[in-house]
Amino acid sequence: SLLYGNPLNKYIRHYEGLSYDVDLLHQKHQRAKRAVSHEDQFLRLDFHAHGRQFNLRMKRDTSLFSEDFKVETSNQVIDYDTSHIYTGHIYGEQGSFSHGSVIDGRFEGFIQTHSGTFYIEPAERYIKDRTLPFHSVIYHEDDIKYPHKYGPQGGCADHSVFERMQKYQMTGIEEPTTEKPSEQPDSNGPQLLRKKRATQAEKNTCQLYIQTDHLFYKHYGTREAVIAQISSHVKAIDTIYRSTDFSGIRNISFMVKRIRINTTVDEKDSSNPFRFPNIGVEKFLELNSEQNHDDYCLAYVFTDRDFDDGVLGLAWVGAPSGSSGGICEKSKLYSDGKKKSLNTGIITVQNYGSHVPPKVSHITFAHEVGHNFGSPHDSGMECTPGESKNLGQKENGNYIMYARATSGDKLNNNKFSLCSIRNISQVLEKKRNNCFVESGQPICGNGLVEEGEQCDCGYSDQCKDECCYDANQSDDKKCKLKPGKFCSPSQGPCCTAQCNFKLKTDKCRNDSDCAREGMCNGFSALCPASQPKQNFTECNRRTQVCIKGQCTGSICEKYDLEECTCASSDGKDDRELCHVCCMRKSKICLDCVTSALWGGLAHPVSTPLRPHSEVRSPQRGFPHATFLGNRETRVP
């Protein structure tokens, strides 16, 4: 690695060059892509920069894209291979995190360490000299200086724009709802009830549709680079939202469902609404909103335009009720006679003639999505500490929803204020069940021990476990066993509250119709599988028998008979359909009283109707059944 003291651009005052072997990393990526063994799935990248060693261990990131993820380019829809997107950590550094892409043997992305976040980008994005002795640049977040953060402009649109947007949002014409009646109470249900359902799969994932215009494509150059930028932005906001407790609603995450890339070919395409070079920020958002985005939680357009007044993004603000817009909003008619989807936003990576650093762009995206989630701009001393006269408060900076863009280098820049959390919580409580989906990813804090977790006792307000770190702890601790603890009750019933395994003499499962009681084994928190009872043991109120520990056989099998549909000859007694009836496998019906078949059965006993039976009309075509006794199966 070579040190270059020159600023990278007017926002990045110091960087270093990286010159590791790109051919070798490309080979490693290809091997990881085809990996069969567990070890080969991991991609290793080792280099030295900024006075320290980086030993990255990364694995393909499958959490960012939905199973039905599609990429659309120039009227072509493809199933896109996202194997070049990676997530990982620095080997040996607990709590570290990395995310990025490997394209042509070069890693681009961010690395979070105990001493802050580093960013890696291709060198030619900033330096056009092709004879450089390095291919990538790496810089620290502290060296990002965004000079516009306290100026009169910059970041979000001014107050008058939001006032116009707010008035427009009130003019939506409501259409008759098509929601199921049962869904409404759940979406409005009390917050306390939702907290109690920690072990149920929660709808906590907002699915995204992201389009990029031809100018964004022109800046990044390839389809792979564009998708890498999108994944980097989504991962950045996912990290912020997932770690925020929205008044008991936790683990809010994001997943890309569809991407539309407008290439330079689409610049002349009359069907491309973003083809014109000079479009104002409000019009640009409107063009996005004029499309139907009912299939998505949110729909965004990424561009590389220098909007007036240094605006980096714009989005419709969500509200719990009384106004259209924000997450889960459906397309509807408005006062101007147009149908629009107001679950939309836009961001640009350029202002004042320069490209903003990824850090600033990531926070811009988090800010605009914050509007969609229901947060207006922060105001008041409690939520704008960066404007405080108290130096202790001022040095921590402002929060994500501050009206102007921030460098992202202050403690509060990556966090939501209490004002934002209160507003967002109300909108999530009201709307998330309308379009959020289950993530399908392991979630620390849901009470279920999943892949990558040692234990899971919930969050700090739920965890009564002395053995397990709760989900509010740091990433290197949460959902892991505390030092010196052998197990956690969250792992299973064979762990004591004192974090020791129960004895072999301790029962962990009651016996059932077909299985004996379960006993702990003395070395695991899980309750071992119970021994099955003997085959043909009667179960389910003597209407079935046990087969291999499961109540799956018919009582008829015990006597080498076949079960058949019960129906009297005249079909008048529907109740017969609820009985268990048997017949010989020869399908010859014999009278139950005189039949020699039943002559050998001593002490006949009546079997009641099948549990939870419903009387239905008999169906034609079934063989006549032999009834035993008073239209009930008689068995010994």
C-alpha cells in the first residue's frame, strides 16, 4: 500500500492507495462462487493500510435480495447472479463488519472497525491518471469533510417544498378497501401485545424496488458496479434501522425485490421517464410516483444529477392516518387527476459539481427513507443537539433526520432522535402489516435459537436469563452464552436457570399416545427424541394406532382390515360418516353379528366418533362398509 497525502476530492482530505493482487482475488471469488465445501465459501482478502493490517473474511450476502429478485435492463428481465456481493468481518476483531462487492478482482465497500469505518473505492473514480501504482483507494470516515452541512442549503429540500407536498398528500381519493377484515385489528393491535409475540415470525422487512437512471449508469460504468452501489446503500440503511428500537418494534430490515437499470441506451427511449437531462428535484420525484409501485414497500430512483440548492434527496413523508404517502402506500387518484404511488423517494450522488462520498450518500438514503417511515425533520433542542450552545451536546452532532446533510462523522449522525423514533413507531404500528414481509433471516431477539446464535433470551426488557447475553448487547456479545455458562434455558428444557445441564433422571417431555416420556441426557440443553411406543398401540381416542411413534395408522390395521367410508344402505343417517368403519381386504361385506370374522373378538367395546368430526353428506362410489354393533366400530 502506498501513502498519498493529497486530498482525493474536496470532500475527502486524505486517502491511501491499495495495490493487492487483483488476479488472485478474482480467482478466490470464482472459487467461492462455485464452492461446495464450507471453507471454500469464504473469501479472504489481506492488506495493510492506515498503519494497520486488514484480514477480511467474507461470505456471499444472500440477505439483501429476495428469492424472486429480478433485474431489468433495456426491456429485458433477467434472474441476476448476486454472488459478487459479500458481507463479513475482520478476522480476530470482534464487532467488526464489512460489506461490499468483488468485481474484476477488486473489492469495493466499507469496513466497520473499533476505530471507525473505512471506505474502499476504485481509484479511477477519482483519479483519471491510468499510470497510478495502485488500483483502489481507502480512506477513513474522519477524513470525510462535507462543508455544506450547516450552510443555508444542502441535503433535503426546503420547508416550502414539504408544505406543497403535504397539501397534495391530503387530496388522495380513497378507493374501497380490499383488505381482509381480520387484518385490520392486527395492524392496529396494541403495542404491548406485539411485544409478547416475540417467538412468532414477524413482518419486519421492507421490500424495495430501485431504479437507476442513465446518468447514474454513466458514472459507475457497468451493471455490476450499479448493483454494487445499490447493495451498499441498502446494507448501510439496513444496519441503521435493524439496530434501532422503534418503541418495541425491532429488527426492521430491507430487501431488494427488483432493480431497473436505465443504461445509456435508454437515454433516447421515449418510454423512459427519466431520459431528459434537466429535471428539477420535485419533478423527478413525481416521475417516479407516476408509476404503479403497489408490489413494493418503497420504490426509489438513484441518479447522478446536480439538483438546485444542493438537494441530495426527496421523499414523501408517511403518517399513521389522515394523509397519503410513505411505506406501503398504494397507487390512487389525486386532485390533479393523476394516479400516483407515494411510497417513493429519490436520491442523487452529486451536488455542487462534485460527487458526494458514499458515507454522505448512505446517510441521505437513510434520511429519505426515514421520511417514508413517518419522520419529519428534527426540531427542538432535544432532537437537534448539534445546534446546542452546550459544547458537550454539540460535539455529538445532529441525528439522521436533521434538515441538512451531515458528514456522518459525529456520534449522532448515524442514529435516529427520540422525536424520529416516536413518529416512526406510530407509522410502523399502523402500516407495516399492510406490506412488510418476514425476512427469513436469523433474528437475534426473537426468542428462537437460529443459525449463528448460541442462545436467544430476547431483548433486555424480556430476558430473564442469567446465562445468555440479550439482544441489546453489542454485536460480539448478543445471543451468545456468558463466560463460564454451559447452556441457556432458551436452548431447550434440559438447561437449568443456573446455566447447567439437567441430569439424566430429569424429565423434559410428557409421554403421549405414541411416544414415551422424554428424559434429558446430561450433556445437552435439547430434549432428546422420545422412544416410540409399540406399533399398533391405540391412539386418538382409539380410532387410530401408532406407527413408528406417530399416530398415523387406522384402528382397522390392528385387525388386518381396511378402513372404508361409513354409510347406511339408505344413506339417511349422516352421522355414520363420522364413525370409523372397517372391512375385509377382499372387500366382501359381512354382517357384523353373524360374521365369523368378529366371532373371535371377546368383550367388544364401542369406539366413539372421530374427534372434531363434521357430518357431511355421503359420497357415491365407495364400497358398502360393514358396521360393527350399533353403527360403531367394536374392538377388543
